Amino acid sequence: MSSTVRMKSGVEIFYKDWGPRDATPIVFHHGWPLSADDWDNQMLFFLSKGFRVIAHDRRGHGRSTQTWDGNEMDTYAADVQELADHLDLKGAIHVGHSTGGGEVAHYVARAKPGRVAKAVLIGAVPPIMLKTEANPGGLPLDVFDGLRNALAANRAQFYLDLPSGPFYGYNRPGAKVDQGVIWNWWRQGMMGGAKAHYDCIKAFSETDFTDDLKKISVPTLVMHGDDDQIVPIADSALLSAKLLRNGTLKTYKGLPHGMCTTHAQVINPDLLAFIKG
């Protein structure tokens, strides 16, 4: 089924909840500026394996309320906590891609005892994307200013350019371009709110998740393509895996940022092995 839950703030969060209530729950957290629909392949795969699968649209994204405020990690994590309480999830596995990986880290570090069993960060933004004195390998602020400027100037075109190029590695020589994937990315992006998406760029680029990663004690799998042009692997996964107490790093040669879509047949079995392991 799909439904909405009203947060204490009044914001309505849309979510899908498929599978037996007594099965192990897997909660999927999408990237920017997408929606729960970005996980359709994984949702169907894990549903067929007997799991309960849940995915929500982050506030300001997809079918959730188009918020003009609260578009930052503390509120995102608080929304997830309210959703977990609403569904009374116990022993859940939280899987986050890109910005969703930051949301997972921020939530899991604060989760109530018993709520979370394992976590997975895929092409995820932690520890921090922005270049700072403490993070010299990060991306300079003007990269993210460029994203904001492109969004404000012509969001519809920007949301075609990104999936047509670096997000799925379609700008690489010999890449097989899937037009349906591009249009689906565009469809999901345009469902959300421009203000929320604009604010979220700061949330995913400037939030420092270092302390979150250090606090997480549950087994955590870090998955990353070494040709990720959106979240470069050297300043993300390689650092996150070292900060986690119980982390495992799995890298994928030549795979892009959107590898859950382009290479689901590779990613899904590895996710299943970790969840069952």
C-alpha cells in the first residue's frame, strides 16, 4: 500500500509500505532531487525475497508536502524517526543512496534502541562533500553554487542534463544511454518543490556527518562506484568506511553514481547477501 503520515510539524510524508507486516523491514532513502520511485527495482526485488519494503518521499520531494523550510538533515532525520515510530519498525535495515545515505547516517546515529539492525550507504555523501580546511579533498563551494544557479535558472532543463550526463555515466565513451531512465529521473525531480530542492543542495554538500558515522555501531555496508562523477569516491566512501565502527567497504569498478538503476543486477544480490549475512 501507499499512504501519508502527518508529522508533528503538519508536513505530510508520502510512503510506500509493501510486504508482510511481520517480515524484516528494509527502508529505502532516495537521493536528491528524486522520490521513493527511484527504488522501484530494489523494492520489487526484495519484496520477491519475502521482505517488507518501505520507501518515503523526503519532505519537499515527490508526493510529500512541498515545504519551504525544514529542508536540512536534522529535520529529515526527525521525519524518518516519526515515520519509524508510526510504522513501529523494529530491527529495520536502512538503505540510503547519495543524499539518502546522509539521511541514513544522521538518523541511524540517533535512532531509538531496537529500531535499526543494519545500514547501507550507496554512493553516499558522508562524511562531507564540501571542501574545507578539515576536508581538503572535498569539492569547492562554487560547484554547489553552480547547481543552485542552474536549478534557479531553468530547473526543467537542468533536470534533463544531469541524468543525461554524469549521474548515470551516460557521458562516458561507449555508454549505452537509456532514455526511459533519463525521463524517469526528470519526472521524479519535477514532482518536487524548487525551494526544497534548492535548500537540499546545502544540506547534502555542507552537512558534516563525521560524528554520525563514529556513533553508528550497527553493521554498515558502504557501496560506491569508482567512476562516480557526482560523489567522488576518494572523499566519501573511502573515508566513511574508516570512520564506521562496524563498516564494510565494497567498491565497483567503472560504475556510476546511479548504479542502483544502471546495474541493479549487480547491486541487488550484494545488498541481499549483506542483509542476510
